[in-house]
Amino acid sequence: MSKKLVAYFSASGTTKRAAEHLAKAEGADLFEIKPAVPYTSADLNWMDKKSRSSVEMSDPSSRPKIAGKLANMAEYDMVFIGFPIWWYVAPRIIDTFVESYDFSGKILVPFATSGGSGMGKTVDELKKLCPNADWKAGRMLNGM
């Protein structure tokens, strides 16, 4: 039997709720991807081009630091990766996450929450960062 993990980043709590439901349904462990420096409401103001999230998302090389690392990633065969959609893609902290581990041979299943947009090219962009994983189609989990 494969061991599953639901790893997620949640800025407002919506993705956290979706991740908790998914972990329960899948019998998976849960890991929160926390930024080393937590986001404030001002940081998340997408209307402000100088806000932290706007600056990060305008720079494809931006890699926000993660507060903690999962020591036992090698134990998991399948990893669900959850996040809110920012600017039609995953937040840059998800780029940091997928580049922080060796996912070779693992099944990765992205899922996202959004106020109105779909996954867009999110999965294609993540595949470029982590090409040795077996990526499955992404899913939107709204209304959790």
C-alpha cells in the first residue's frame, strides 16, 4: 500500500480546509508549507503592485523560504500539493517546495483553490521545475 501526503500552502485558510478534507478522504498525512516570514494582509494585497505577493509573482526566479522541511519525504509514494491560484499559477513558495525535494518516481497531484480562475498552465509550469515526478492532472477544489 502506498503512503500518501497532502502538502499545502494556504494564505487565507481556504486551501487549508480543502487539504484537510482531502487528507481525511485519502488517509494521507498532512504537511503545511509555511513561509519562513508569514504573509500579512498587506503582503497579500494583489491590487498593490509593490505588495510582497505581487513582487514575488512578477519575478519567476523568486523563491520564498519555507519555515520547515519535511524530514521523511522519501517515505511517500504519492504527494498531493495544494495551493491557492495566484496570477493564474501556483504561488512562488510552491516552486520552492517542489525544488526542495527529490520527487523522482513519486506521483504528484496538484490541487488548487481560487476565487474565480482555473488551473491555467500551473501544472505545465510545475512539471518544468520537477520533471522526474509522475505528474497527474491538477484539480480545482473550491467551495470547501
